Amino acid sequence: MRSLLIYLKDYKKESIIGPLFKLLEASFELIVPLIMAQIIDVGIKNRDIPFIWEMGLVLVLLGVLGLACSLTAQYFAAKAAVGFGTALRHDLFAHIQKLSYAEVDKAGSSTLVVRMTSDINQVQSGVNLVLRLFLRSPFIVAGALIMAFAINVRMAIVFAVTVPLLALVIYGVMAVTIPLYKKVQKGLDAVLLSTRENLAGIRVIRAFRTQKREQEDFDEKSDYLMRMQLLTGKISALLNPATYIIVNMGILAVVWYGGQEVYAGNLSQGEVIALVNYMSQILLALVALANLIVTFTKALASAQRINEIFALQPGITDGEEIAAEDIDVYAAGTHKELRGRVQAQEIMAEDLQEDRAHCMETQHNPCVEMRDISFCYPGSKEEALSHISFTAQKGETIGIIGGTGSGKSTLVNLIPRFYDVTSGEVLVCGEDVKKYRLEALRRKIGIVPQKAVLFHGTIEDNMKVGREDASKEEINAALKTAQALEIVQKKPEGIQTVISESGKNLSGGQRQRLTIARALVRKPDILILDDSASALDFATDARLRKALTEDTGEMTVFLVSQRASSIMHADRILVLEDGILAGYGTHKELMENCPVYQEICYSQLTKEEVRANA
């Protein structure tokens, strides 16, 4: 919890004013029993009505001042707590965005959602109550104890025994409930995961008629959560009765021994009433503290869970050598003198033009190159890719084909650095991808993933995800190339048609074509199509490949597909088998010397079709 307190740094004033006004309110409250003692011992004893009225007005004044202080404290505490929660939520979301695929896979998306919502709300509530009650309740207890000693030392011994007993009970309940609250939050993670999977896969569940099994699984997780919540609630519920019993026993002792002291003439009736009031104040303060403890234990458990996410350090971090403003320079070449000036950020316009001209005269580096790369997923003992090397020149179309699980998607995911290679080097424009700032690297790349993902909003909003300043002409051109213009034209609202969550109001093929158009709007140097035409019919797929060839110009295209017909016209083809490069060359070359490629082609095409394209 302590590590999260930095999010109160912008609310130092509120964090000080709130508790101070609560202490001021508590001070007024501690004066009340003394005035009551005066009313009894002086006003009532002497039947002095004006004195009683005078002290009564003082009590009213103290009540009004206490209310004003309480409202002020509530306002500043709430402001600080809400600001704390907002800042924490922003930072946690930003931190999650920096995590690589490996860390997100390790944490799990469902638990990240719970920690972004429920856990932060718990911590925010804890901060609010701490600012309001953490100082007030102990101050009331300590103040009442001091006042009791000031009135009568022998009677104050009752207070001295009662307060440690109460502290022991509170500490015991807190020690038991903190681990239980962690289990409650983990149970909530499991329920959320089950709910999320069921809602996302509702069509599959109904198609296979597994509703009953899914319901039983959900009930089991929900019942576990309920049991943990009930157990935690029962233990927490012991706090109030235990404190009431101890304090009421203390009040009974005060009345019993106080009566004896009054009879002996060592104590007045008003002082006994004052002592009883102080004991009642301790009771109320500790009841409030008990509620604070319950909330605070939840907050502590949630804070630890949030810190677990902050402790996940991104395995992929920014390089320091190539920033976004330098990327157009590197696209021209890799002249050493130019690179030195870029790093020093002292490039003059005239020098820049000369260097670019020099780079154009020199031999260009490949747009993408992989040098003996191997890759192993975190936690896996087997390599997903082994010793792969190839080059892709600017403007080339590289086809990637292989069986399921051969490593096709893994290979292209290494180019935008979604994962880092275990060994070897991945180079873009002649530079290791690890030298790029991630923003600069990914600005060069347009990606269409296997699963077509669209966001809730208009088609235009989705097209502008990669480039907010894209014009309607550029969007229409991208839609035309992606064979998606007809989708827009058939909609009554056109490009302003609203897409539902995850594009559920579109077919699979429509979603794929729109995601291809979204990548093209960005006008990237490298376009990665990761099996992104699998839902298209052969005619549309053929038109798409033709349009990509005609419209992408000098763009380097990586075309991942299971269909031999989709990649056989590529400039060069990579054939993968179990993470190993089984073949590399043109369709004609591979048909002559790559048995794996031959097997794929003959399993999908007739011999006449294969010969016609060889």
C-alpha cells in the first residue's frame, strides 16, 4: 500500500486538511463530556437554570462547529481519494499497455480487468476512510483515556485495561482476514474469466449444446467465491460484537466502581457521567475504526494485487538509437555519418539532403532481414522457430506457408517486435529492431492479425485507428484495394455506419476486408497479412491479391496463408515445417526442390493448376 501513496502527491493539501478537520471535530467532541459534568455538578445540583441554558448553548455551538468540520473533512478526503484512484487507474492502464504479449499472457486478461476496476475501487475506498478516520479514531481513544486520567486515576485503570483488549481483538481479526480477502479477489478473477469466455463463445456453446456444463462450471466458481466471502464476512462480523462486549463491560465497571467512589466522596455524579460518556466515545470510535479496518484490509489485499501487476516489467522495451522523428532518415539508408548526426540531433537541412542523396547512391539494405533467428515462447522448452534466415527487399511480396503450428504467425510477430528472438537478429532497414523505439518501428508496419478485430464506432473511426489525419479519399482508396468499398456502399449510412462490439454485425469476410483496409490507410512501409483472407471466397481473394500487387507500390508485403493459390505468385516464398525453414524461393524453384511445398500444392491444387503457375 505504501508504494501506491505516491498517487496522493498532487493532493497533499487535501490529504492534510481532511484529517486535520477530523481532529478538530474530535477535539470538540472530547469537550462535550466535561460540559455535561458541569451541567450536572453545577447547574442541576444548584438548580441554576441560566447556567444550564448557557452550557446548553455551548453544546449546540460545539455541535455546529463539529458538523462544519466533519463536512469539510469529508469533502477534502473524497477529493483526494477520487484523485488518487483516477491517477492510479491511468498509470496502471498505461503500464499494462507497455507489457509485451508474454506478460499479458502470464497475467491473464480477466485478472487485469478485475485489478483495473474492483481492486482500484477497493483501494480508493480504503484511502477515503483512512483520511477520514485513521487519525480521528485513535485520537478519540487516546483523548478519552487522557481525560479519564485527568478526572480520576483509579477509574482510568478501567480504560487502561479496556483499550489494549480492543486493540488485540482488532489486530487478530485483521491478521486473519487479509489473506482471505486475497482469496476472495482471486475467486472474483475466476468468475470474471468464466463469464468473459462464455459471453465471447456463446455461439460455440449453443452450437455444441454445452450450456449445462458451462452453467455447472460457473456455479462451482461462483459458489467458491460465495463461500470465501461468507467466511471472510463471518470473521469480520465478529469485530463489532467483540468491541461492543468489551466496551460495555468497561462501562459497567465504570458505573459500578464509579458509584462506590461517589458514595465515598472521591468522585462527583457529573464526573461519573463524563467517564461513561468517554467510554461510549471510545466504543463509537472503535466501531468506526472496526469498519475502517474491514475496508482497509480489503484495500491492502487489493493494493498487493495491483503491485503485482506493476511488478511485471515489460520484456520488450524501447531502443534508444532510432526515434520517430529519425525514421524517415533511416528509411533511405544507413550511412554511418548520417546516423551519428541523427543521434546527436544536430542535422542541418543541407547536410540531410546530401546524406540522403549519398544513401540513395549506395547499395540499399534489405527492408526486412532475419539472421539465424530462433525463438522459444516463455515457459516452453521447445523452440517455435529454429535457425531461420532470409531477406525481403523493398517492394517485394513474401509468401509464408506451412502447416498448422509451423510458426508462420510467430515469424511475422517478430518483425514489429511483439516478441524478442531468443537468438539471432531481426533487422528492419538494416537496423536491429531492438535499436528502434517501439513507436518508430511500428509506425513503419501495418498489421492485419489472424483474428479480425474491429472496435465499436463508425467505419470511419476504425479506418483512422492507424492515421487520425487520413482523408476520405485515402480511406476510400484503401477500402477499394481491400475489396471493402462495396461493403460501405451497400450500407445506408455509408462510412458512418456504426460497427457493434468486435464487429458482430458484420460477416467474417467483411471484418477481414475492413481490417486490411485499416492497415492500408496507414500507408506502411511493411504490410503483414497474417492469414487475413481465410474467410474470403477464392474470387475475392484473387481480386484482393491483384489489387495489392497493383496498389502497394514499394511496400514490402508479408502474406501468410494456408492456401497455396494465395502465395504462389509472391516474389519469394518461405515454407515452414515445425518451426524450421523447409524451403525458400519462387513457386517454380520450390516445386523443383522442396518436397514440403510440393505436398502442400498437390493437396490443394490439381497438377494442371500447379504446372500452369510453375
